[in-house]
Amino acid sequence: ADAALSLPDAQPELRFWLAPDARGHGFATEAVRAMIGLARALGHRRVLARHASGQMASRRVLEKAGFCLLAEPQADGGIVHAVNLETPNDTGDDGGALRAA
């Protein structure tokens, strides 16, 4: 498993990967939410994430964590999503899913 928050040009971008036998147990969603919490703690207001156009499971993970579609497929085939860190979600879960920008 792998989850990371990179800071190209000071715009946080999230990436994650999970071994096939570990998928479907909520681990990726938990890791993505932890990275959102880290970005918030570092003072960032928005996080980007992308997935390949055929990766519907990755899209669902991002959506469960509060990300919304920002841009259709890019030149590299990635689909970009964003989450706004300024507004907590309706559940009040401060470190978890947040409303998207």
C-alpha cells in the first residue's frame, strides 16, 4: 500500500495505491482521509487527486472522501478531482471527508 501527499508548486496532490488483495476493505478511503487531514494541518486549503480514466474504484474512493470532479481526462489520461479543506462535511468529521471546491 502507498499513500502520499506531494507539493508540486505548493498545490498538494494526493496519490494512493493498494495491493489487489487489500482492496475492498476501506483502507484506501481511510488513507485518503488521513492525507486530507495532513494537508489541513499543514495549512492547505485545497487538495488535488487524479486517477486513470478506467479506475472507477479509485474514483469512488475519492468521492467517499469528499472529492468532486474538477476536470475531465488530461493529456496524460488522468481525471482530476479536488477537495476544499475550508468547509467541514455535514457529519462534522473534522479529519475526514470534506466538501469539494
